[in-house]
Amino acid sequence: MKLKYLFLIPIVCSSCSDFLDVKPIGKLIPTEIEEFENLLNNESTIKYHFMDNNNTSFYSMLADNLSISENLDKYKYISSYVNKDVYAAYTFNVPYESPIKPQYTWEWGIYRAAGLFNNVIEGIEGLDGAAETENGKAVIAQAKAGRAWSYMVGGLGYGPMYNPNGDNSTKTIPYRTSGDPTVPNPDLVTTAELMQLVKKDLDDALDAPENVVNPCRANKAAVHALRAEYFMYMRDWTNMLKEASEAWNRSVALKGSVDNMIYDFNQCYYDDDPNADPAEGTDKELSLDLRGQDLLFNQSIHRENLFYRTAPAGCATTNGQSTYYPSDDFLALFDPDTDRRYQLFALRILGYSTTVGDVKYEDGIKRTYCRSSKMLTNQGITYPQLLLMKAEAEARTSDKTNALKDLNLLRKYRYSGDNTDLPNGSSLNEDELLYEILKERRRELPISSYQRTFDIKRFVYDTGKPWCQTTITHMIGSKTYSAPVDNEYYTLPKSNSIIEKNPQWGLEVDNRPYDPLGKK
């Protein structure tokens, strides 16, 4: 069965975002490296990975960063609500997405991005001698870096996390490398095969250039950071450290200093507006603009982005429009007195409210976490995330000295006070220090991206450690919803349309009833 691409010429079919404003070249079939390169300047390479068209992510609801109130449960998540998959995931009511409808996660995200990358790679390889030129190698490398990331997160979402001490034979996704729609889909790869193919792409991606105009395309440091993330998911801590260190050192050399890679939140503030009129009990900063060391907070090229991929919108900040809140567990991670992230972004809002008949139901004053609305967040790789990957690898390889040094380096930009170092950090044992690093990582990742869910999945192999959770429990008032982590609840099924178009996979269509609100 042949794969039916929705976009043979993606740059014509998809609009470009402002920072990727590339006009059509004037030819339907590119014939030069630069024309294929322009195909990478398309927002379809960076959007809709574990996101829907309303910029929410049902997959993030499987983690522990978010919560749903009783009023939202009763009056927001009803049959007319568009993204009911968010509620289904929060209540662990499988299948989360309708089996008979297209899936944004796959068809708009992973599948579409891979099609663009494959067209670029095959297109340049099909030009006489182009793949051997410096520019040809660089463009192919960037396409393979993007393809590797898309397939890696796709396969680990549609399958289990890699287990170096277990069975990795579960079938996941097709690792399609052809841009020709007449070429049949390959077989589904196992988790082991997936990671082998990702590694091959990341090996080839080392031809990436030293610098790029926009971090939506990987430079050489970003490729090493992706390799560090790959080894993180492989649980190969030695190679994770090697690659993270290479990525960090290259980045510092390129950017000149760490100050140019991480915003100092101690220097960030909100523009004052004497006309601001916040509701009683809420924070006026909700309607103010965040200011800092530059004016790039809401652009993909802001200083913290190493490898940019669009992140979900996060928690809502507009009165009455909340669809979920930060969980108590997430907010408890922050020290309100010293953590500048809490002070800048954990703001008080008017929570969800609605009127039914003559009765008004309202959540009252709630805390949101509005980092994603105040500055563009990134579910690719940021420099703070890279630094914490380096610190995690150091802690996991018994290098407490450098692990603490790296953690404290980030804390300098995130905490206030005369001494921002981790209190009593030098007295912690390896597990205690690693736990502090992982909590810092959770604070840094977008609140509602797939990344926290992936962390929960990979931590399940750290048996007995305080950061290992074998079961996740969500609450709505007094109602409890729980699911085991190492289970089908954390892997995605394929839609029936994909199964039917690929009978060679031997999969049966999903006939389970789709009832996303059924656990109310």
C-alpha cells in the first residue's frame, strides 16, 4: 500500500510563520540545492508534534504538571467542547483520540515534517554531485537532524520508552525515508530499530553548519545536543555526557558567553501601566509586557533557543477561559521567595466561571503559570535544558562536583539573593543531587509539552528512586483517576485510516468505543 502524502510541494501548500517568511520559488519541482533548502523554511517542520490545532496537548495531560477543577469538569468539558481528548487523557480514558478521525500528532506533526525532510534529502541526493558539496551536505544534515528528532519523539510516544535491560521489540511507527509517494511504506520498526535509525540520522547530521540564522534548523551544537538527548533516552550516561559537553562547549564558543545563552530573570521586569485595572485579587502583570535583556522574548531567535520546536500554549491567562491549571505538585516545586520564575510567571488570575440558569459557578482566584504567554517556549532544546542534561549525565556518572557546578550556574540566572547556589548542595549524596537536577529540569521544561510525560516514562526504570513514579494519579475534586506508567496508557494507538491504508502491517482496526467524557 502506498503512502498518500498530503503535500508533494509543501512550500506551496503550507503557510510560513513570520520568522520563516519564504516566498514560493516559482517552480513546482526544485532543481537546485538552494530551492530544496527553502523547503526547510516551513512551519510544518516545527509545529503540531504532540499538539492539536488549538495549541493544546492531550499527551501532556498524562503527566503531573496540570489539573482540572470540578467546575471545568462539569461545565467546560461537555459534548460540545472541541478538544475532548485533553479530558480523556487526564482521566486515562483510552482511546484518548477518536480512532476514526485524523490525528494531529501524526498527520499534522510527525508525518508532515518527515515528508518535508525526506523531499529535501532525496531531492539533493538526486541532483548530480550536489550531495557531495559543502552546502549540499549541510542542508541534508539539517534535514536529517529534524527527521531524527521527529521520528524519535514520535516512536517513543507511539511505543514504550527504550529499556536497555529489557525487551525493545514492540512495533512503533514506520521510519519512512522516501519522499516519493509511489514508494510503499516500510514495516513498522521496533523500539530497538527506531533508535538505531535515529542514531544513523544523527551521525549523518554532524555535517550541519556551525551557525544558522534561525534555531528551527540545527547547527552543529544542536546536533550534539540532540545526540545527548538520544543517549538520555537510551540511558547511556557516558555518551550523554560526552555529547552534552560538546554541545555546550561549542555553544559557548559560538555565543561568546553564557550571558548570551540564558536570560537572567533577575533583570526581567514588567512594563508598568498606570491604566491597568486588574480584577480584585489578581495580578496586573497578566496584561503587561515582560522586559529584559533584549526584545526577543516572543521570537524563536531569543537567546535561550538552541533547537526550536513549537511548544503547546500552556496554562491560560485570560479570565474565564482556563481549560486546566498548573497542578499543586508543579507549583510546589518553586520557592516563592527566591525563584524568579515563580515571581514572574506564577500569577493570580480569575479562574474559570460560567452561569447555568440563574446560578454562577466560578473557581475564584487561581494561580496560573504563564511563562509560555510571556516568552516563546520551546519543546525542542534550550540552552538551560542542555546545561541540565549535562548536569544529569555528570550526576549519573558520579561526577558530583561538575554536576553541582552546572546546576548552580543555571540557578544564578533563575534565583534571587546574594547566594543563588543550591543550599547545602555539597553535602548531598549522588541521588539527592540528581533529584535536585531533575526537579530543576521540570521547572525549565514547558509546563504542557510532551517532555514531562517522556521523563515520567524514562524515570520508571530508576526503580526505587524518589523521582520514579510507577503510577500517575490525577484528581478532580474527590474523584481519583490512576494509570500505570509502563503500560498502554502511555503509548498511542494509530488511527484506523492509517491502519486501513497499510494492511501490510497486519494491524486490526480499533473498534473500541470512543467515549472521552465517559469517566465523568
